[in-house]
Amino acid sequence: ALFYLTSAGTFTVSNSTFTNNTAVIGNAGAIRSGGNLTLTNSTFTNNSAAGNGGAIWHTTNSLSISGSTFDGNYTSALGDGGAIYLVSASGTATVDNTNFNNQNNAGIDDGAGIYIDGAIGGAVVEVNGGGFSGNSATGNGGGIAVSAAGTLTVGNTSGVTFTNNTAGIGGGAIYNNGNSPFSVSNSTFQNNAALNGGAMLIASAFASLNVSNSTFTGNTA
């Protein structure tokens, strides 16, 4: 990683650009964080990792991302989270008015844009505004993938657009294997594709899904 932040630290990034950074071994091409991380108005382009999180790998403490762009970040081996891999976070991790574009490809695994692991105490993530376009995962979740301990809310205060995302297995836009309630509001799903669940795949038998004021057009499975 270009930057490494321990759990005791606070890291604020604004109006910055991260391009062509690589983690040859391990996680996070640009930022690996265990502290309190705030990102605003920044751009991450063509960053990569051999492990998880092509641009960012985050755990333990708070995460806030707003007004930023992730473009062409990827994991090159067995990694999840082409752009962002989130293990856990205190409180709710927020991603606001941020765009994930152009094949943030998660190697041969899940979550081309964002992978929500939640393995340590559970990760709660809220995504509002912005969108996911043209991202591709060879596994599950072309836009977002959620593991068993993760919790995801989409479009609660501002809708999110998912267009032309693909997954080789399930959930062209969103794959959710979380056991918590899952809600999608005010959002648009258009021309996403996967083997199962062109727009979304809910894989957990314990999850509940609430969809409101959202549009689904031209998604295929």
C-alpha cells in the first residue's frame, strides 16, 4: 500500500489523486487503513492489489467517502473488492455521491466495486448518491458484494444508479449474502447481467429485502 494507517490513527484525504499504485504482495494498492479514514473529492485510477482491495482495504474504525471517483481499480489474483474491501467498521461506513466506473474487476472473486466482509464484528455500509457503471466481477457482485456478516443499505437519502455491471455467477449489480435486513430505495438498475440475478441476488436464507421507489430495466440472467 502507498499509505498504511494503524488503528490508532486518523487519516483525512481530500482533493487528491491516486494512480497506478500497486500492492505486489498483499492488500490495498493505494490505502490500507485500520484507523479513522475520511476521503473527499478524490480520484483512484488503475490501482491494483494481489490480495484484497485494489485501491483501499479498511478495517476496525470509521470510514467516510464522499464526492470521489474509482475508475479501473482491480485485484489481480484471488482478491475481493476491485476498488474497496471493507472488513469491518465502527458505526456505519458511508459512501456518498461517489462513482465506481470501468471494470473495477475483482480478479476471480467478488465485489468489483465494493466488497463488504464484516468478519470482525460486522460491517454496516450505507451508499447514497453516485453510481456503479461498467464494473465486472468474475464471481459475485458486479457492483457490490456482501458477505454473511455484512449489512448494506442503498439509496436511503439519495438514489444510486447501477448500469452495465456484470458478474460471472450472481448479482450483476449487487450480491448479498448478509444475514441482516437489506434495503434499496430511490435507485435505478439498468442493463446489468449475471448468470443468476441480473440486477440482484439475495443468497442468504436469513436476509430480508425491502425495495422501494426503484426502477429495474433491461437486466438479464
